[in-house]
Amino acid sequence: MTKILMLHGVNHNMFGKRDPEHYGTITLDQINNNIQELAKELNVEVETFQTNHEGEFVEKIHEAFLAGVDGIVLNAGAWTHYSYAIRDALAIFTGPIVEMHMSNIHARESFREKSVFADIVTGQISGFGEESYLLGIRAAVQAIRK
């Protein structure tokens, strides 16, 4: 069965409470439930993981590589804009990588416009709110099945 790792980054455990203008009122648990419903529909396995610790995020990417996970979808949050450690870990991964964001990072503060992952990911999705997660999973599945 196709296996995808969905990585949630820093502060995402606070969805539903944090900046509803940009992130809505949906919680991380609700997002993960929606992801699991889509996974069943697409006949794939999706492991979800959230941490506020950059090293744990990197370790999870390493584990995915070593375990032969087929694809990664990630919303790294603020780490997107400066974490070369996460970028280097992603560069090791050999399957498709989809970077996604709930808000349109190109329509926000200037520091959010840059992604240090942009040149190594398969593609990016941003600006569709909670639907960005489902679009990211669909994009990863499509890239894996090609």
C-alpha cells in the first residue's frame, strides 16, 4: 500500500486557537481526521506527525527515508522560511515531496514569501485553508502513482 507521511510543523498544535484570520477555526485533530477520510478514499496509508521541535521533525524525515515511505506532504510553518536543517533532511528523501500552507505565503509578510524548500520539493500548494492539506495529499498520491 502507498505510504505518505504528513508532517505538521511548529505551532500547528494550536490550530483552532491561533490567528483564525489566516488559519480558520479548524483544529489539528479535525485536519488529521479529514486526511484519514481522504486516505481511505484514495486507498493509501497516511501517517500524521506534529512537533514543535525542529530536530524531531528532521528525525521523522530520516525515518521516512529509511522506512521506504513513498511520499511526504509537509506544512513546516515558520521553519519553511529558514530551516536549512529540514531542507537538508528533505534533500535526502527520494520520493515526491509536497510543500503546503493553509495561507497564501506570497500574500503575507515579506519574510513568509521565501521557502528554503522550494527548489527541492516536487510542488507547492498554498492559500486554500484546510483544503490545502487534502490537495497536498492528492498531489502526492498522483506524483507517486505516475
